Amino acid sequence: MNLDSNANMQDVINYSFFYSACTDGTIVSLQDYSNMHEAVLSLQQRLQETFPTCSDLSTISNQGFTPHLSLGQFRPRDVESFVARLRQNWTEIVFQVTDVALISRSGRDDPFVVRKTVPLAESL
């Protein structure tokens, strides 16, 4: 199954750091605040319609799905030093997204596993 990403791959995604507390520490992620935000939300909605059981990030809060890239889970005392090192060494990259991987894990401490890869059709 191909899904059209409807995204101009020349657009640059601008991210801001976001921290969220969890039971085992703090999750650091990058959240999308660019002109790609709506395209990513649209793609996620189409994927969820196609795979309705993959809705955990859409139903986890009243805000629904938030486009993000998780960078890792850290002890609270390590968060600021990690982000400082990342900012110091940050290099922008440009890439084309050709597939979306649907991932899950069996238990909270288990690694994520790719369950299905969905190719994206090129925009017309």
C-alpha cells in the first residue's frame, strides 16, 4: 500500500527540544514547529485510518498526536548536559522520507521492533 506524503521534500523541518517526565526518568524529544507540521499530521491521520489499531499516540492525551522525534530517556540530572552537548554538536541534515515504519514493543523495557514498513508514494 502506498500513501502519498503530500509533503514538499525541500521544506526544512525546524525542531525545538521538549522534555516530558515518565516513571523511569525524562524523555527528551524534538517537536516539529515548521511548515511541515500540518503535512506530518495529515500523514499520521491517513496512516491511523489505514491501521486503526495503531492509535496509542493519538489517544494518549486530549491534544492527540504531536509530531516528534524521541531522542532518548534520561535520568533527570542528565537531561540538561545531554541537550547542551547535542546543541553544541548539532548539524542540520536534509533527507527524503520514503517509508514509514510502524513499531511496537512487547513490554515497557523491551526494545521497539519494526512490525510493518509502509512505502510513501511521491506527490503528484
